[in-house]
Amino acid sequence: MIEARLYLLQRGSAILLAPLVLIHLGLILYAIGDGLSAAEILERTRGNLGWAAFYGLFVLAVAVHAPIGLRNLAREWLAWRGRSVDATTLAFGLVLLALGLRAVWAVIGVGAGDGA
Amino acid sequence: MTDETLTVEIWRGKDTGRFETYQVPHRKSQTILDVVTWIQRNREPALAYRFACRVGMCGSCAMTVNGRPRWTCRTHVSKIVGSGGVRIEPLRNLPRIKDLVTDMTPFFEKWQAARGRFEPSATRSEPMASIPSDDPERRIVDAGIECINCGVCHAACDVVTWNPDYVGPAALNRAWTLANDQRDGDRAGVLKAVSEVGGCHACHTHGSCVEHCPVGLNPTAGIAGLKRMTLSALLKGSLS
Amino acid sequence: MIRRAQRHLGFFAALGHRLSGLFLALFLPAHFLVLGLALEGDAALEGAIRWSDQPLVKMAEWGLVVLLTLHLSFGLRVLVLEFMPWRDSRKAMIGLGAAASLVVGLLFLFNLG
């Protein structure tokens, strides 16, 4: 049952991530086309709620998707099983979520300009 | 062809042991099982191996031949031997007993764990269920039903190696045929059983079972079907 | 060590999928921390981006983009195999499709690089 739930979360987040990753890749290629600069990135992102929603959703999906994959890997390749691996990968997911949302806030947050 | 000899290495022992080398006359249309039998009869009377029907029906003679799990009675030597020799070992992913014989107990215990057994919905005094052979569900069952329980897919599967809970492709293929069998009295029970730890969701779709199945079954497709069925049961709340 | 029984398309696709996922998961916290530098002002983020102009870091970034494309391609392979009706003959095609999308991704990068 728990495995079926994790499977649902893993594949559900994957289906969500597929188009998000495609757009993200497109954006990367577009952005590096004429060199990367903080000003250019922040000009595009700052205060843009569309990008905030896009990357907020991206971070959420990744924070679900990555820990489940790592849990499988730890159980199968490291023979690390039981509650400790569940707790560790869950904690990793929460760290990803926190750092990711912080990053979204940093590049999009309206009040976070120079010297803020 | 009959003048040639084959160099054959065979595993002797249990978990610890060694490869013994034998020179075996190469004959036309010779199978790997023929080779093993020749060695047992002419060179190594104590060699332990398992076979019964010799025609690919009973599923008891599977061994690892040059690194791949195969049914030895239907594997021709000429197909295996390129320039090198033949190396024969017991099947992987199963406890060894002696020489080429593995203990199949865990394999069949996992069939039971996946509820890979028919639960009748009618008694013998009732009329036989009439299911047309072109019924879509019956076609699915027919596509997976010819498994001979040889254990080749179980030995080929990486997830069986990595995850001791995983019931493996053969057990799940059987569960898949039962989940589609209209005569089965507890199809929901099959879905519950394969949703436990080590059930269908542990499969990573490597497809090694499909690559190696000697009778051409496709357990990966069946396991994917179980994943879809259990997912829809989970969403409907009927899995708990 | 890759055993003989593992030498087929599906195994390599799954291996590539898993390893690319592992590297991406390890990279993500660093990626988020660098973007978080914008909280300390544009200059801090700009500093990190200029640091990343070094050839070695640039190459690592290029590697990450390739890994992301790879993980996406092989992930789509899994989704197709699990959720779409398919027959035996289509398995190779799906593997080839994944490889093709990877090649397209690489070409794209070379063009821009």
C-alpha cells in the first residue's frame, strides 16, 4: 500500500515534471545564448508571478520526485532499508522544498531587490 | 562436426566451489542439456543437475550458460559457441544446493506472496463458466498463461538481485493473468497482494525478463498492467 | 561490473536514468543555494555566475544540462512503457526514441555553445 502510494507520487510528479523540464531546458538554452548575467535573469523573473507559479510548482514536484528515487536507490544499491532510510530521504525532500522555495523567492520576490 | 570436441566448464560445489573443465564430443543438433548429460554419464557420475521432459515443457532444466539464464534442453550448442567454449553455472538469484541445482523454494514462495494461485468462484457442481476466446480480458490471460515456471526471468531480473522483497517477474506475470481472469473469485485480493512491499511497484522496467523468457512471454508488460490496475484501485480507494 | 545478461537496451536506459537522477538530486541543493544568493543582492548572484564562467565549471554545467535531458528522455521511456499500450517490437523503438531525443539535446547544446 505504501509502495503503491509512493509509486503514484513518483509517476504523478514525473508526468507533471516532463513539460516543466522541457520549458526549463528551453529557457536555459535561450538564456545562455547571449551569455548569462544576474541582471538579465532577475530582470526577467523579478515580480513575475507567472514564473513564480511555474518554478514554485517545479520545486514542489522535484521535492516529491527526487527523494522517492533516492529511497529506491538506497534500498537497492546500498541495502539501506527500514525507517532510517525513509526518514533520511523524507528529510532530504523537505530540505529541497525549503531551499527551492527560498530560491524562487530570491529571484522573484518583489521585496528582495538590491540591498534588501 | 562429429570430430570436434567442446571445452565445457561446469560449476562444481555449492556457494564455494570451482569450475571443472571437460572435453565433450560435439555432435550435430546437440543441446546444452545433452552436453551436461554426456558429462554426467561418461565423466562425472556425481554431477548434480535437474531435468525432466527434455522438450521445453516442464521448466526444470534452466541454468546459466555463458552468463545468461537459459532453458538448456532447447538451447543448441551451436547457438552458444562462437569461438570460445561453454561455461555452465546454476541459475542466479536462488540458493544453491549442489553443482547446477538451485533451491526453487523461494521462487514458489514468492508466487504465493503475489497471490499467484487461482481462487475459484464456483464449485465443481456448478456449470462451467463460458468465456469466449476473443473476450478482451481472456486474450490478456492467454498472452501470459504459457509460463513454464523455469525461473529464467527470476534469474535474469536485476531488481530480484537488488531487492530481497521483490517477488519477481514470474510471480507477477501469474498475478496479472489472475487479475484478468473472470473466473477468479478474489481479483481485488490479487491487486492488494501485488501492492505490498516487493510487489509490482518495485519493478523498474529494465525488461530483462522479456529479453530472456524462453517461451516469449512479456512479464514487463503484465507488470505495467498491474501498476495501472493497482493505481486505479488506489485512486478509487478499493486497495485498502 | 555489467554482466552479460544485463547487456541490452532496457538495462542501459534504466542505469542511465538512475545515475542521471542521482547526480541531479545531489546538484539541486547547490543550485538552489546559488539562486538564493539573490536575497543578498544582485551582486552576490552575479559573483556566483561569473565564478561559473571558468571552463571547468562551464563544462560541469553543460554536463548537468545533458543529464537533465537524459533523465527526461529515459523517464519518458518508463512512462510510455508503463502507461501506454505497447508490443514487444515497440520496446526497441522506445529505446531508440529516447536515444534520439538525447542526441537532439546534445546537438542543440553544441549549436549554442
